[in-house]
Amino acid sequence: MIQEITERVLRRLTQRPDATGDRGEILCVFTAATVGFSEALRQIRGLIQDGFKLRLVFSPHAEQLLASTLKRELDGLPHVSMIEPATWLKVLKKARAVAVPLLSLNTLSKLSMLLADNTATNIVLHALLMGKPVVAARNGADPRDKGREGLGFHRGNPSLNQAIFQRLQTAEDYGCILTDVGQIRETLKFVLLNERPPKVKYSVNTSMPLAPAAGSPKRFITAAEVLFAWRTGTNLNAGSGSAMTPLARELAGRHGVVIETDKNSSR
């Protein structure tokens, strides 16, 4: 029955006139998180329906744990291909965005410390350096996620959870757009196609930010905050001494989100 349903989906997908791949390439980076795996597959298939070409890459642990299943599930779909590790920079330069449908705590920790010790982390970090959108599902790392609760990974003490929240906040400060795995597709369409943003499931700035270094801005306005403000129809109160990530500034200007300081000025 599963095989029959899959074949029906594939036939319908390949017959959709929108699944042309002419909206550009998205690099899909898979790490070894497993929370939300089935939903991640649905999101990938949806992006193909939306007209994107997908290039897949795996972290070493994801290659061992997930690659064979993903390749089997996506076999036969149009506009899906793997990348050769040696060509990652060339592919990244061409890609419109990077999606991380399954962000593991291990990869999150590496990103927060600017460690690029494999192809997956290299792609994400250099995408941020290039100013390309990076949309990542936080479910596999967030202690509040129901999927992690189901695995028993929600019983860490407050100091451990705080450290994870700090890493999530750092990733957002660097420019990552962290969202729910079920919102990957809609978030990318919002960023790339100016379509309506998804309903926000996670509130922003609930994690505890790192203390700013002396002489640095108090905090950065992130693209995730701009998305939230656009969705709720509110202005962003940045506070004095704040700065914006390049992607946040671009999205705010494109969608008319007003950034307010404590002095009620906007910029």
C-alpha cells in the first residue's frame, strides 16, 4: 500500500505544470537529526511542486543514518540531485538559498562556534557569509519540541537548556532563519518569492541572548524577527544600539516592516 501511494504521488507530482525547476536551485543540507523526518520529506516534495530544483548534501552522520532512506523516498522525483563534496562552493554560488530541514544539536553547536569541519557546515556558514538565505528547522535541537520530548530529550537541567537556547539565538544572530520543520516550504517562498509568510509557531527572542561584547551592538535584528513582525502586522522595537543582519534589512525593506528604536525613530 505504501509503495502504491508513493507511486501515485510521484505520478501526480511529475504531471504538475509548476514542477518545472525554473525558480532556481535550493541547497538542502541534511544533518543527523531525526525529529520531523516525515514532515521534512513532505516539505522537500512541496518545494519541487513549487518549481525549485533541489541539490542535496549530507553531514557525515546524516550520510550514515538518513541518506539511503532519503534517496529511496525521493527516487524518481524531478529536479532532485546529490552534489559532489568537491563541488559544494560552485553549487552554493548558484543556489538561491540553503534549507536545513533537519538541524541537529551537534551541527547547531558547530555553527554557533563557527566550526566548518564538513561539507554541510561549510555550506551553511559560507551561505551566511555570502548573504544567502538559510532557513533551518529548529525542531531537532530545541528542548521545547514535542518530538524531542517523545525521545526523552527534554529533561535536561536549566543550565543545559539555557546553553542550547543560546546556541539557537546565536544561529539567528548570524542570520539563520529558524522555524518549524512544517514551515520550511512557506518560509522559503516568503523569502524568495515574496509570498505570504507562514503562521509562526515559535515566538522569537524566547531564548536567552549572549551578553554583547564591549563596544558591540546590544543585539541584532534577525530575519526571523522580520518574518514574525510581517506576519503579525506589527513594528519591530529594536532598542537603541541595535543592528540588523543583511538579510533582515533586505526583508524589512522589501516588505515594509518598520524598525523602531527607543526614541520612536525608524531606520
